[in-house]
Amino acid sequence: MIFADSAPRLDASVLSDGRTIAAIATPLGRGALAIVRLSGPDVLDMVAKLLEPASLHARKASRARVIDPEDGTVLDEVVATLYRAPHSFTGEDLLEISTHGGLHTPTAVLAAAIRIGARQAEAGEFTRRAVLNGKMDLLQAEAIGDLIDARSHVAHRQAIRQLDGGLSARVRELRERILQLEALLAYDIDFPEEDDGPIPQERIVRTTEVTLRDLSSLLATADKGTLIHEGALVVLAGAPNAGKSSLFNALLGETRAIVTEISGTTRDAIEAVLDRPLWPLRLVDTAGLRETSDPLEQLGIETSTRYISRAAVVLACAEHSGETVRIADAVADHTTAPILEVLTKADLVSREQYVGSAIRVSARTGEGLS
Ligand SMILES: Nc1nc2c(ncn2[C@@H]2O[C@H](COP(=O)(O)OP(=O)(O)OP(=O)(O)O)[C@@H](O)[C@H]2O)c(=O)[nH]1
Ligand SMILES: [Mg+2]
């Protein structure tokens, strides 16, 4: 049978020990609330042992007390919600307890669950069970990780789209097309003697072409995905005292790097993330490039060079027209990335005086920053 009509199913018993797992789902720290989650076959038993009253209606939030199963003391006043299998995030019976926050209370509730037989969940184990039980596919599980790790507006938006199944649908479509192609080929191989078989050769060629085109257009989005996750590395490079740190601060809108009139102020690379609409920018201020006998400054320059070699874009900064070209040439030895010539301190050079194609910027007046 060539056509498979569903994705290969994973054997849940191989990857899950079938025990009830428990974990604190929220970060530990001072806060109003925390969530302790339990998932697995013993959840109903555990509700009976942990909660008072123990009668919960599925999918209805109920007020309850968590009771220490050993000495009967009250651990917290909580809101508990029970989800019955398969109608839960993991596809198993699942209990969500909203406890008060802080360090001690959620930990005490978790410890109580473990004392009555739950196992501390590993990182990502609730999501893994959701995948094993067919509640979501791997791309969606990955999207949950991306959503949690999102540090910018675009990364967040992309993760939401992937969670919604956008990428899954594209991959599914491609898979179906490839299976179809396989069937056409197999048919052709099975009946080689028929010159003019029921499947015209052009049809196979056309399907192959369309599939290859769709595959490469999907692959082409991978680089963009990486940019969205990691941000585009934008390196400010130039001679000492060119105004790189001032430009860095002005672009960020806050004073992150030290600025002085002394050449060689910046010794180390300083990174900051700028949230931009297409993808975040990882802006890096670097030590000014020059010949030096100071070993400390030399180390800073080596760091600058390393950043330049990994950059997505380099801003070749200089305060005198003509000098930007020299900096751009020096930078080009270390990278194939696009290099933008940037004339800094534009407030000191009138437009009439200036000849050249560099972008004029001034940290002082804000000119050219956009
Ligand atoms: N007029 C004017 N002065 C500026 C501007 N930007 C920086 N400066 C001055 O130029 C000097 C050097 O600025 P920095 O930002 O420290 O220069 P840098 O390129 O980071 O220098 P190093 O870290 O030593 O390589 C300081 O005295 C700043 O006040 C600007 O846009 N206009
Ligand atoms: Mg500096």
C-alpha cells in the first residue's frame, strides 16, 4: 500500500513510563499565584487524597484546600480545575492547582503530590505527553518552546502562527504530494512495457517540479526563522572615538555603553536587542579598530573582529567623510556581510561640506537614526 492516509503514530508506551507526573508550571519566585500541574492515570485518586472538598466538576474551577496527606494540615487555599482524558492538554487526566505564589507554598503542594506517588516531571514532559497522545504534532510542540522563549514581538507572532498549525499544514501538504509522486512512479515502474501508459510522463515531471519548488520556498523561510529567533547581528565598527557607543546608545534610547572623549573607551563588545517589526536586531558596540601596543585594547580589537566576521550587517562608522570608505575596506577583510558606511557626528559637518554616500547620523541631534 503506497498511500498512507495518516502520519505515522508514535508508540506512547516506549516514551512514557505511564506514571502520574507533577510539576510547578510557573517560575519560582515572589508572585501572587503559581500553578502546580498533575497529569496521568492516578490524578483522580490524588484529588481524593490532596483536596478538600474532593468533588471537582470537570473543566470547572473550584475553590478547595490542599491537605498535607501525612498530618492533615492545610497547605494552601487554592482554585483547582480537573480536565478528564482525553479532553486535556496532555490527553490524560490532568489537574491544575492555582496556589498562592512564592517559594514555599507551590513547593509544599508539589511535595505533597510526590509523597502520594506522583513523579516530578522532566522539563517539557507535559508537552511530550501531549504529542504522544496526538494532541499536537512536533512542530506545534516546538512552537510552545518558541512561545515561551520569545523575546520579541515577531518571534511571538511566529510561534503563535506555528502553534495554530500553519507550518504543520504546509508540511502535511508537501508530504501528501510526495506520496502521490511515489505512487505515480511506482505505477510507471510496474507497467514499463506500456509506452503510452495511463500516466503521462509530463504529469510526473510537472508534479516533481511543483513539489521541488514548494520545498525550496519552504526551505527559504528557514533563514528568516533563524533571524527571528536569534535576531540579526548588527555590528558597529570604526576607529576609536568615532562615536560608535554614542550611536549605540542613541539607537537603543538608553545609556548602555560608556561614552567619553578619550579614544579607546570601549574595551569589550556590548550587546543589546532592539525589537523591530521584521526581526529583532542584536546590536553590538565594539572597541575602536586601530594599531595598538596596549594588550588590553588589542584583545578588545580581536573581539571586534570576531563579531564583524559573524555579522549580518556592519556599520562602518567614522566622523570624517572619506574615512568611512577606509573603515569599510578594513572591515571587508573580515566579512562578506553588507557594510553600510555611516558618517557619525553629522551635526559637525554641514550637508554642503559633505561629499560621499555614507548615511549621515548624529547621536546629538537624532539625525539619520531612523
Ligand atoms: N557633536 C557630536 N559629538 C558626538 C556625537 N557622538 C559622539 N560624540 C562625541 O564623540 C566622543 C566619542 O564618543 P564615543 O561614543 O565614546 O565614541 P566611540 O566610537 O565609542 O569611541 P571608542 O569606544 O573609544 O572607540 C565623545 O566625546 C562624544 O560626546 C555626535 O553625534 N555629535
Ligand atoms: Mg565606544
